[in-house]
Amino acid sequence: MSYFGKGEVTRRVHEVLREGTASANELTEAAMTDKGVPEGDQHTWRDFVNRVHNVRRARQAEKIGNGKRVRWMLAPSGTCCDMAIAPGAPIPYAYR
């Protein structure tokens, strides 16, 4: 994903989810708009959504609901690795 720097997707996801819940599409749309990615760039869209799901697989976020209306929230403290990631801090490789 040439539009996003190393660790930037995870950092963006964490920043939004600290404020509440969001869907993967909302996260993706906001990030792509910020970066000026063309609306028809499905490859970048799909890659970003997959990376949102990777945050869940790393147990840093939890899924709320199922299907098209699924939303995401940060995992409660103690359910993942007990590692707090400060805004703007580099994301450890194991959690990207």
C-alpha cells in the first residue's frame, strides 16, 4: 500500500477506535479520503480493510455484531497483550 507508511494503518485504526466504535468501511473511507486515494482504487480499499481485520486477529480490537453491520472497538485492557500503544508511537512488529 504505497499510500500508507509502515504501521500507519494500525495507528489510524487505534486512533479512531479510542474515541468509540467504527466499521471497517468507515475506517477505510476516512483514511483513503485523508490520503487522496482515488475512489475506484479497489486494491487499496481491500488491503486497508484486511489490515483492519488484522488488528482484530492481533487481539487489539473486538468485533461487535456480524455481517454488514459489524462494528469494531478496542479490546478492553487485559484481554490482549496488556500493551498500551500511545498515539504516534511506533507499533511493534508483532502487532502490525
